[in-house]
Amino acid sequence: MSCVSRYIPVMSHRTSRISRTGRGRFGRKRSVPPPLTDIPGQVHSALAVDLPDEDLTEDLTDALELYVMGSKPRCEEAEYLELMEDAIDRIARES
């Protein structure tokens, strides 16, 4: 019995046509990430982490208008109002 070595040609990634067709290193397509345009949605989701659902409405201005002063302890109320006003200012500034 004799050993016969077989040669199987393998295309290298650097010389193949596939890697030369508008793809970057490692064969991935080059792309630019989409710009972050949903600022109100991002701010709203950040607030949703910190606040309970009943304190948060879709429109933050409505949430402030519907809020009843004195319905929470003072420290919680001050923190809630500050979070809401900061979020509204951030949306206005970044939009």
C-alpha cells in the first residue's frame, strides 16, 4: 500500500474575487451606522428605566401637565419633576 497525497487547490481570501468586490477586511460589507434620529424615543426609554409606568406618558409635556402636586413625598416629587424637565430640555436641545 502506498500513500498518495492529493493536492486540493484552495483559494486564498486575499486573491479571490469575492474579497475584491466592495467588501472590507474579513469579507464584511463596509457600512456606516445609521444616524440616531429618534431622540424623543431614546429619552423616553431612558426615563422608562427610572420611572414607573403610571408616571410616564407618551408625551412628556402632558405628563407634567397632568401631574398633581403633592401626590408624592417631597423628595420623590422634586426628583420626578427634575427628571421630566431635564428630559424635555434634552429633547428640545437635540432635536
